[in-house]
Amino acid sequence: MDTDLAFLADCRTRLAFDLVSHTWNPVVIWALKDGPGRPGELRARIGGISQKVLTQTLRRLESNGLVTRRAYGGSPPRVEYELTSLGRTLLPPIQAFGAWAHDHGDEVTRAQDRYTREA
Amino acid sequence: MDTDLAFLADCRTRLAFDLVSHTWNPVVIWALKDGPGRPGELRARIGGISQKVLTQTLRRLESNGLVTRRAYGGSPPRVEYELTSLGRTLLPPIQAFGAWAHDHGDEVTRAQDRYTREA
DNA sequence: CCGGATCCCAGACGATACTG
DNA sequence: CAGTATCGTCTGGGATCCGG
């Protein structure tokens, strides 16, 4: 019963999955793993994310206590985002998925192809 | 650079996150972890999932090669879903998130409260 | 350079009713 | 009991323009 079903019925668990279930959350977290970053810089590291969505994502992460936003006034404006210690604790689980993807990604792709062909 | 950025730029990695980023995917996978299950039964185990969404989710998992669907004809109809071996390899990563939620879920909740109060 | 405001689309999810 | 169809809602995400 420990890691059994209460496991998923548990609200906190759902909460954790919500964190990952936003497409860009894990991507942005990972992009910050090596240290603070500025929005423009992050956009460059991550490919294919619009500026608006990046901001949204960072704000969301901030509201969850995973990221801090520091603004230095002035012109041009300068902003830096950084993982909190809480945010850093999420790196290993994210990494676990990355490793899984590395090991089994092809199988999923093949399964999809097979499924499509049979349909 | 290994687990660095190519990590997330990689399409296969995105693919893995897509698997989890559907709200119900991990929940259903976890509900199947102890063996095959019938839809009605699964709905009972999982709380708050509609029948339609459960079917959708199972089909999606099937199309990704994570679950098999076996139909025994007759009346009343009998169907069983079961994790594939590929699907089972996803259990540890999912469990990693569950563990994280168990350990840090409260902190996220508190962070959210703090954020809301400040806003 | 940052990021807010707006318009727009796709799809995830729910409720219900209906077929086999 | 399993599954489909339909209708409706809501939100994530993309594109773009504008202001600080």
C-alpha cells in the first residue's frame, strides 16, 4: 500500500506530475541546470520555444518555487532566472526520464509506426 | 555535453516527456503495474477519470507500445489491458517522480501559497 | 533586450446518450 | 460492460505587435 495506489490518488503526486506535464517545464528546468540564465540566452539554448511561452513557463516555475527571478533595473533591462534548491531536487527524476528516452525512445517510435501501419 | 543540452534538444527525449505530459498516462500506467486490468476495474482503482478519457488514454498508450489490449468476444464483452515489457521499463522513472512528490510535494504547495499571497 | 497584450488554433477533458 | 459520437469548455501554445 505504500507505493501502491494511494500513491497516485495522492494529491501531491498529481501535483508533481503537473509539473512535468507542461511541455516546456522540464526542458526549461534542464536548461537551467548549469546555472542562472537570461531569457534570451535560454531561448538560444532551447530550440523552438517562443519568447512568450518561455516567459510563461518561467513564471509558472517561479510560482511553484522551482525558479527565482531576479531583475536588475536599467536599460536595457537585465533579468536572470535560476533554479532554487527545490528546483534542483527535480533534476534527478528528470534525468531518469531522459535516460529512459535514450534507451527506449526508438522502441516507442517503432511501436508508433507499427500501429499506424496496421491502422 | 553528454547529458547536457543535446539531451533535451533530442527528439526522442521530447517524445518521452510527451508520454508523461498527458495527465492520465502515468496514472493509468501505474494502475496497471501489478498486472492486467479491465476498464471498469481500472476506473474504480483510479478515481475521477471518465470512461471516455480512460479509453482514450489506453488507446494512446497502446499506440505507443506501452500497453496491449486483448478482447475476449462475447456478451458481456470482456477486455483486458496489460503493460508491455516496454511499458514496464517506464515504471522506475514514474516511481522516481512519485518519490519526489512524496518528499517535496509540501514545499511546492507552500511555495504556491506564498506566491499567491504575494500577488 | 525584456515581456506584456491580443488573436487564434489544436487538443485534452467532462457529461451524456447510444450501440453491440 | 466496452466503446463511440456529440457537444461544450478550458487551457497550452504559436505568432505578432507594442511598450518599458
